Amino acid sequence: MAEATVIEPRLRVRGLRHQYGDHHVLEGIDLDVAPGGTLAIVGRSGSGKSTLLRCLCVLEEAQGGHVDLDGQTYLRNGKPVFEPWEIRSNSVMVFQEYNLFPNMTGLRNITLALENVRKLGRQEAKDRAHDVAKMLGIEQMLGRYPNQMSGGQAQRLALCRALVLEPAVLCLDEITAALDAETIVDVVDAIRSIRSYRENKRMVVVIVTHLMRFAVEFADRIAYLFQGQIWEELPAKSFLINCQRPETQHFVSKFRVPF
Amino acid sequence: MSYDWDFSVFAPYRVALLRGVWVTIEISVFSIVSGTLAGFALGAIYRLAPLQRVWLFLNDVLRAVPMLVWLFFFFFFPYKEMFGIKPLSAFTCAVLGLGLSQAVFTADLVYSAVDRVSQRTILGARSLGLRDNAIWRHLIIPDIIRQTLPAMIGYWIGVLKLSNLSSVIGCEDVVFVAQVATGQRFRTLEAWVLVALIYVILVLPMTLAARRLDESEWLKRRS
């Protein structure tokens, strides 16, 4: 009998809780993502999807729960075990609104964290920035400032800035929300191409999106977040047909028409 | 009716006037540079220290005092009686008075500019693991400079023009020299036309620079 191979999850979330005052946003989130896995989190607006990402990236403090990365706990009882900046540099977030540095060129947007966080020399940082920018098709944008870029270019720059850090976890928060359909295709291609870069094969990607097709095509698994909990989690390709719970079915019924 | 213009009577005052211009420039530059730097530090201190409201109120109180009153305050302050030291020179008093005025103005600008730095930009920096000191250095301070520079240049021009108040406490700036010259040559109109021209030459480049800055792409690089 063949031995079943058990792949240890790279990212393990247990009982993650978050509340704003009396309002419980996350009520015990459990998640596992395999090395190199991509998890899409879907749900209605206000269901806590973005809060979940922010808690994973320690941009917001959780009130409870544990998060492990490669078997090492970095959030214990909701509190960061290491310096928050250290965790953030390994669990990087890309935002819907790009959140670029408006006073810096595209190149400097990318190299700033490489020099200050990863402690690379200026030239090495530049070389890496050029490498990744080339993969994402924005090399000619490196001399421009964010206010001279289109939405798609700005979003790819934001991705590039995160990817050069080679994070263990990449969180993408509604990165397609401000883009038109054609640009989304560019960005999706860009994200796919990043897997081949250096150590990114094992990178865990967690995306929050309201585009079901984006989730289905891009992720391995989809988790439906409802009432602060992971209501149902399934392989992405079969999520639309195999989801069992009535709330999930009601949610996906709106997405029969893609995009 | 005609007025017989005669600037030639001021020819002997050429050197004195040039020296006056130099004093005007010196007082202005010292006051502007020291006041602006001190103001930046004060603004950051008000922002980071506890009891922000109290500091801000004190700053407002200092800001309400006219520049001339500050000059008199520093000039007539009883240094000997209070601290046992020699009175300060008129020049130092002028720099202190104008510089203080510049500092409290700058502090107020900087204090409120910190609030207007885009939280989105800061969040973007945090999300990459940048620490607070790097965020201040690379993002917050450059943004504060962009926000405050247009208003700051306006105030610098104001300080340059009001540096002539220092003539009241005896600084030999361009206005002081003109006063002396008119007292001796009785050509008042010519003297003040000359002084006006000198100020135009000093101020105009700053005004033009301010306009260029206002229209520049550099200033727009804020979110």
C-alpha cells in the first residue's frame, strides 16, 4: 500500500479572533495553507475578509488565536511573538489602493524596503528591482512617479515592491477592485509569473476578492467567510458546484456569470 | 509742476547702503534658517510629547506677539539683573526676535502637517516591514516639507521684509542707513525709492521661486 504523503501546512491559523468594541469581526478563524498554496477568501463586504488579512500581517492586533509559519508561532493569543516589523517583512500585504510612496520613483518604491528592511546594498537592490519589474512588465515604469502611472501599472508596482522581499506569505487585499477587466488579466498574469522568481515557489498567497472568477482561476482553495468564521473551504475548481452549506450556495448563486 | 529727482546726493552712502543690505540679508538668513529648523523640532516635539493641547496653546500665545514686540523684549530684557550677563547686541536680539517668530509659525504648520500625511502611504510602508524611523525619514518628513513649503516661503519673505524692524533697536540695516542719509541730505523720496528698489531685488527672486514651486511636479508628489 502506498504511503499517503502528508504535506505540513506552511501557514496555520487557529482560533483567530478580532473585535472592534462589541462587534465581533472574526470569531475563531482556522486555516491551513500548504507551501506554495494560494487561498482565496471570499465573502460579503463587511464579513471581515480584509481584517483577517490585516491580522495575519500584524497591521491590526488580533484579540486571540495563534498563527504559525513553518511551524514557528508568530502570533500567540493574538499578540505578535516577534517585532511587528519583522513579521510584516515576511508576511507582506498588497492593497486595493496600491499604497505606493508618492514622493518616490517606481524604482525607489521597490528598493526602499530592500535597503532598509532586507539590508541590501543600493546596487543589489536596484538589480533585484529591475529583475522583478521585468517579470511584471513594468521595467519602463521604474523612472516614473506613481501619479504618472495607470491603475494597472501602479498595482503591478505594488506587487513588485512586495515580491522582491520574497515574503513567506503574500496577502493581496482586493487588488483587482480598482481595475478594469483587461487590466485584471494583466495583473493575474503578473501574479502567476512571480511564482518562478527565486524562493517564491513555496510562498503562501492569501487573496481577498469579490471576483469569484479571479478566485477560481487563481487560487487552489477557496474559503467562504461568513459571520466571522470560515463557513466552508474547498478546492477552488470545484467550489462553485461542490459547496454544501445553504449560506455558501446562496452566496455563489450570484456568481454564475463570471466577472 | 515738476519734481527734480536727485539720487546723486546718496553717492557717498554707497558703501554704507551696501553694508546695510548685507546686514539685512544676514539678519534674515540667520532668523529664517534658525527659526525654521527650531520650528520643525518644536512641531515634532509638540506632536510626540504628552499634553499636546497645552503645548499648542502656548505656541498660539507666542504666535500672537508681534515681531516688533519680540525685538523690544529681547533688546530691553534685563540680562544683567536676571542672569548677570552682558546685554545682547542689537543684531542678536533681531535674530532672536525674528527667529522666534519664524519658529512658532513653523511649529504650528508642522504640527498640523503631521496629521495630513496620508495614512495609506504609512500603512503601505508598514506592510513592507519598514520601521517608524525609516517611515519618518523617507515618507513623513518629505511629505511635511511638501505640505508646508509654499506657506513657509511666504513667511520667509515676510521675515525678510520685516527684518527692517531691527533698525528700530539700532541694527544698521538698509532702512537704518536710509534714515541716517535722509537726515543728512533731506532727499526723503529718493532714499525710500532706493530702499524700495533694494527690497524688490531681494524679494522678487523668492516670489518667483515660490510661484515656480507652486506649479512644479515635485510639489504634487503627495497622496
